[in-house]
Amino acid sequence: MNPARSPAYRLIDLHFDLPFALFLGRDRPGLLTTQFLPEFEAGHIGLLGVALYVEDKYLPGDALRVARDELALLQDEIAANPKLKLCRTFAEIVEAEAVGRIALLLTMEGVEPLGDDLDLLRDFHERGLRALSLTHARVNAAAAGAVFAARGSPTTGLTSFGRELVDECERLGIVLDLAHINPAGFEEICARTKKPLIVSHSNVRRFYDIERNLSDEQIRMIGAGGGVVGINAIFVSPTQAGATLDRYVDHLEHVADLIGIEGVAIGFDFCAALFDLLPQTERVEMAARTTAVHFVPELRNHADAPNLLRKLRERGFGEEETEKFLRGNWLRILRQLL
């Protein structure tokens, strides 16, 4: 990153499937240091939410094993690199930044590794888990995911285990993330909880009408509780034409218009490297059974973050607003909840 264009602060992205990437590349020791760390440094990244995610093919029987393997790979890589720190508290995040280390916050995307066992939630919390989304685009013992279509998600809310899980997350201080959950589950969690909620990585339905994206009403629910919506850089749409930096900023701006500048941040969900790590046969199979996703050419990995900073300035956002988008709003939530 050109120092002349670097902000005075370091950026926070609260959703990156890093442990999953390390698992896909487990035959390449040191992948975090050799491939991802240079991108983090080029993008001036200060903190990342790193998500445990288990592929469908390992469900249900191997979900716990794979999640633990992902965490072990992450811990090994961090232990070998003094530039990184897995943080459990807000104080540790501040300390990491003070000494120039990149802070990593352990999250979980889909609670399949827990089965229906709250003791496993407590175990992962002891291991550092600090944020959790109940689902991906599937049904599990806690809840149902939202479909990548305008309608068709399961209409049920949380299961009894899901309600117990939500309550225990609030008790333990695990941040509840509503990314991917179906509309009924989303509404139930908002009604059930007292602390601010987040959506770590999503887009808005105003620009593409699928239930995976957030309606204006859902965005207002998050804002009403003092929460934050992270904007996803991977667009689900029929064509590539709409996957632009300007459209990304449109999503940021729309959320800000609805709930204020303090309610929106970044959750890039960079996936291009994950696809590259998959065997070719699996890439073809995935493309055949999933909704089309499109990468923003100027925003494909963390090294491209300066392009977003430039675009925000072009669109007339001031320094204070830009800092809130790229860092300050996530810091506020983490200070409150960790």
C-alpha cells in the first residue's frame, strides 16, 4: 500500500474464512504467512474476524472434527508468526495494535460443529470463540439459513436448542451474528436479545432481491439495537456488470441512510482464494449447484482495500465517516460486547 494513501488507522474486516482456507490448503504449511499475511499488510488490515466453516460434505458426522482441525491449523500458524495474535478481549485487541500485530478474532459460521450440545459452545468459547452466526445457507439443529432467492427460505424460527444457544451466547459474551439466517430466525433473535447484534457480511435487498440479503426492515432492526451491518464484497447477481466499487459503496450508503453512519462497516468475505484452493472437480460441482456470485475486480482480496478508501473519497465521504466505515463502528461494538 502506498504510504501516501494509507489511513492513519488500520482497517477492520469482521468476516474472512481464514481457518477454512487453511484447512483447504492443509498440504501447504505456512499458507497464512506466505499467501495471506502479505495481503493483510498491503491492505493495512488491523483486525480480522476469522470464521470456522465446515463444508457440506463433512456434515453431520465430521463437523466437529473439521472445526477443531481448522482451529488447530490456525493456532499453529499464529504461533509461528509474531506478527499475528488471536485475541479474546478488547484489551488484547488494543494491545496487539499498539505493538504492530494483526489481531484475529475467532468466529464460527454455522453451528454444525456444536450439534445440539451447549457444552461444545462453552468449549469453543474457552478456545477463543467470540462471535457466532447460527447458520450458513442450510438447516441445522439451531435454525435455518436464508436462500439465495427472493423467497423460499424455511418459515420456522429458532429451534429450542437455537433459543438456548442464543441465550448462552449472550451470557458468555459471544457476539451474535445474523448473517445468513432466514427472516423468521432473524426476527426472533432480534426480539429475544438485549445486547447489540451484528450482521458480519451481507448486502441489501434494495439492490438484489434475495432472502440472503437484508431488507430495509431488517437493517432497521439491527440499527434499533445499536448494532452494525458489515457489507459483503461478493455480489450475488445474474451478471458481472453490477459488481463494481461504486455498487459496493451504494450498499454502504444505503445502510447509512437507514440507520446512520454508525451502523455500517465492512465484512468483505473474500472468497476468490478459497475457490482457488478447491480441487478443480469441486469447483465445477460448486458452480453447478450454487447461485452465481461475482467478485468486484478492484476488490478481490485484502490488498485491494486502498481501492475502497479511494472510492469513498471520490464519493465525497469525509475522513470521520470513512474511519467509521472502515474501523470505528466495529471497534465500538467490540468494546461494548467483548
